[in-house]
Amino acid sequence: MLKKILIYNSGGGLGDTIQLFPLILSLKNHFRLTDFYYLGAHENHFLGKLKNYNIEIKTLDLGLQYFGFRWWHLLNAKSKFLEHDIDKFDLIIDLQSKLRNTLILKKIPGVNFYSSTFNYNFCSIKKNYLSSGNISQKTLLNLEKLLGLNIQKIDFSLDKLDELYINEAKKLLPNKNYIGFSLTQGNEYRKKSWPLENFINLANKIEGMNKIPVFFVEKTNNEIINQIKSKVPNSLFPEHNSNLAGPALVTALSS
């Protein structure tokens, strides 16, 4: 029995965390008596902007900012871990592939270790692991190989959202002929590569097909919002008309 599982995510964006929903939900469904811990190089969005998705996972806070991205963490990772009332993890899941980060993560005591780094050579058991597929699907299939188990895949369901968000979404977008565009940068450490003008041109083409362009842009991006409104006059910004603005509402609106 696996009593404690640690998941390490080095990505800082909301999207980096959202794409892990199926992985975490599937593991929590299979290992129902297991304590799950989340270790990130950045904040734990499950306790912040994504808390309304109701996915519970504890935070392993080692007090090392940007965990894994500094070589000196090699000297502190284990001692910081030993300050916690945790003997060791039964499974450590490394969701990134940088050698430095993996070497630092290995300092945390664990029985089973999974990582795609260096062609899966850091895994505690050598298997013919898969290297393609989305992060959740690939990791689940490889964990089945590592642990010798069959794990049912569980996708995120709108049923996990508070009905408040579902009702709000129906009120804001009551019809069906909408096409959504997400422009707000979810990861402050990366930059969007697609120019705003491309989104605007595509929105105008969509409008010509009798569809209504819907933009998901945080209220603080006034310059972007004003540009869109001036060039796509019939575009909608549903979040701006709600006190429930946030990722959970966007999910409900896009369903």
C-alpha cells in the first residue's frame, strides 16, 4: 500500500497545473487511503486560483523558492525535508525532465521514483516507458508499468464545480453560437507567441460565420481589452460582468 505520494511540478502557470487534473484525480481515485503532497517550483495553485475546482492536495513546503532551479538546493533539499513529520514517500512523481531538477528532487527520501529525465533512467524500476502523449495520459500509463497496476483514468467533471458557477455561466452565455479565445497569460514566466492582431483577425472571420467571439481576458489588461473592443465591436467579455470571475467560471463558460 502506498501511504504517501509526492507530485513535483516545475511549471508556474495555471495551464501547467490544470493539465494535471486527470492524473491527480485518477491517482486519488485509485489510492483512496493515500496522502497526496504537491511540491512546486512556484505556488500551489490548488490552494489558490484553482481552489474552486475542489481538488484537494497537501503542499510540501520546503522553504526553497523555485525549488529545483538552483544548484545549491542540492545541499538543502534533504535537510529541509527532514524538518517535516514525514519519514519518506512511497512514490515520488517527477513531472519535468531537467537533469538539475531531478537530481535535487532525488534528495527527498522515497521508495519508488518516477521521472522521464534522461530517457527514464532515474526511475526506480527499468521498464519500456512511453515517451509520447499528453502529460497526464503518459504519466498514468507509465506509472502502471512502474507499479504493475491498472489505473482507471478519471477526467475532470463539471460536477466537481459548485453549481453557482454553472448557473452563472448559463446566465452570462445563454446561447450556443459562441467561439472562445483565451488571451490572458497564465504563466508569468512565459510569453504568448501569437500576436494580438492574429486573434482579432480570427475573431472577425468567426463573426462572419455568424458566431459570436468570446474573449477571456483579465480585467486588468485594459489596453488589450480596448483594442479588441475597437476592432471587434460585437465581442463579449463575460467574466467582466460577474463577481465570480476566475478559472472556475471560465471552465463553466467553455463547457
